[in-house]
Amino acid sequence: MYTLPTYHQYGISPQLVERVKLKMKNPAVKERIKKLVDGLTKSDLQDRSKVRRLVKSSASILNENLSGAQEEQLVQFVIAQKIDPRNTLHLIKLWSMFR
């Protein structure tokens, strides 16, 4: 039986995910996002205000207009994942969720 990816449980639309994935194929956009997330720590990704700033900055780079509700869904999703950017297994899990 097929189960929905985790982001669905937070109300994040598959259309938004697909648009972002397509935009991330642009090397210039990808580099700007990489610079934005460079040096982040696990505690940064558990701090609601830092995550909200990251979501807003990322949306701006990607030219995505997010509603307040969409921003909140993304913030909740990131915090719930308990991502450690220095843990390869966490990064593989995220990659497989969005491939």
C-alpha cells in the first residue's frame, strides 16, 4: 500500500513541492539556497523564529508567494523532522522524501 510522503501530513501541497524542485534545478537558484543554509545546526532548525526566517528567505529566492498558513505549515514540518544537517542519514531521509 502506498503511503503519502510526510509533508502531506502538514498540509504542504504536492504542487508547491514540484514547483520548488523544478526551480532548484536552476544552478543560480540552487547556489543561493545553498549559501542560505550553509552552516546551519540542528538547534537552528529547532528554533521557530530562525526556521520562519529561512522559509521566508527561501520563498523569496524561489519567487514563491506563500500564505501565512503555508509558512506555518513549512515551519512546523521542518521543526518536526528534527533535522541534523551534519547527520548524513537525516539528509538521505529528506532527499528520499522529496525525490
